[in-house]
Amino acid sequence: MEQVIANGLYLGAQYALIALGLTLIFALMNVLNFAHGQMYVLGGFVVYQVYGLMKLPFVVALVAAAATLAVLGALLERFLFRTVIRRSEREESTMLLAAGIAYFLDAAILLMFGEKQRGVHKIVSGVFVWDNLILPWDRILVAGLAVLFIVAFILMMQYTKPGRAMRAMAQDRTAAQLMGVPVQFYGLVGFALGAMLAGLVGGLLVTITGVNSGIGGPISIKAFMMVMIGGAGVTGGAIAGGFILGMLESVGLTVLHAYGDLTYLAIFVAMMIFLAIRPNGLMGKPWG
């Protein structure tokens, strides 16, 4: 049981960080970023290039992944999403744009890096053993870094001027604009920050699971599951949804390990039942 809980917490920390970026973009701009998983993949490949091939320190590679994805997110918001939001009268247009970007990034990643699984050497070696609990030190380090990033994000949103501005936008964009908040600028900052969080998780997990060009879609699906469980646009809900999905996966893979993909079928069924009972998630409010 200790092993199951530890595995669930490890997965939950990674998933919560992924969901935070997605829910931030949705809260600020009412955009469902279907390309979030592809941003995760790009972050993993940046770390693979810088840390795995160029042999630079892992911290440098992680900073490079964060910076690359932040710039990409800012460019997408400034030149694509902002334009579509301004010119279109239908919210579905941003969804189609995000889906198109996801397919484009899938193709670009495949052309640049191929279809093979890529991995890097461990950050640290060794295994932590305590009673019946066995955890590799690299997983402990990665989980610790994920928790550190989550705490830093919460503190930034709570106590800094940009964080307060983005929280005001998430509550009422029009009211925030009337109060003098430059909503376009902070929309760009929020989109860049959301993309950066996805890149950070991809950069962290390439050292554990590796990365390949085909995992962007499944990662996006998991991110949407976490956001729907916790409540769309709610930071606390994203964190809760991440840890809930992590625990469900850990328990399911332990109990149903002999049945392979049945674990994920059970999780999808449970989520559909949950959303039928509570369509706004644990902490969410009705959309629109």
C-alpha cells in the first residue's frame, strides 16, 4: 500500500503541473489549448537536445525548455489566438485553431526528431528503500522539483502584481480591464506561463520515461481529464485533479495490472459517471 500511495503522489505532482498550465490559459482567455500535450513533448525534446546530446547541465537544459516554450506560447497568443479572438464571433474558432496547432506541432516534431523513443541518462542514480517502499532517487528528485514549481506558481499568483492581475482577469475580464489592467499583455503572459509549465514537465519526465513524437495527444487528454475533475479555470481544482488522476492510475495499475489498458477504461468510465453527477467538477463553476 505504501508503494501505491508513493507512486500516486509521484504521478500526481507531474500531472498537477501539467493541468496548471492548461487551466491558467482557459481561465484567462477561455481557450481550450488542445496543443498542450505537444508543448509537453517539445519541452522533453529540448532537454533531450541540451542535456542528452550537448551534455550541458540538467538545470541549463530545464531553463532552455522553459524559455523555449514560454516564447512559443507568447508567439501563439500574440499572432494567432489574439487575432482569432478579436475577429471571430464564435468561441469555437479558438478550439479549431488550437486543434490545428496541435496537428501542426505533431507533424513538425515528427519531422525534426523522428518517431523513435528518446531518453537521457538519469539525473541521479540509486534507490531509496524503506520497509516495503522502493523509490528511485531520480523519481524523488523529479517529484520534489514538480512540487517546488507548483508552490512557486501559487505564491506568484497570490503575492505578485502579475499574479493578482491574472487572478482578476480570471474572475472578470471586463471588470479587470475597466480597473486599468492591461488584459492583452497579461493574456500573453498567462499563455506563455501555461506553455512554460507544460515544457517544464516534459523536461522533467524525459529523464524518467523518455519522450517520442506520438505522446502529445494522450498527454493532452490526461490534462483535460484533470481539469474537468477539478473544475475548469480553477487553480486548486487543477492541482486536486492532478493528484486524483495520479492516485487512480497508481491504484488501477496495481489492482488491474494483469488486464493492461483496462485501467484507463475504468478511469474514463468513472470520470463520465462523476461528470454526470457533478458536471462542473470539484471546484468549478458553470462555463460562460
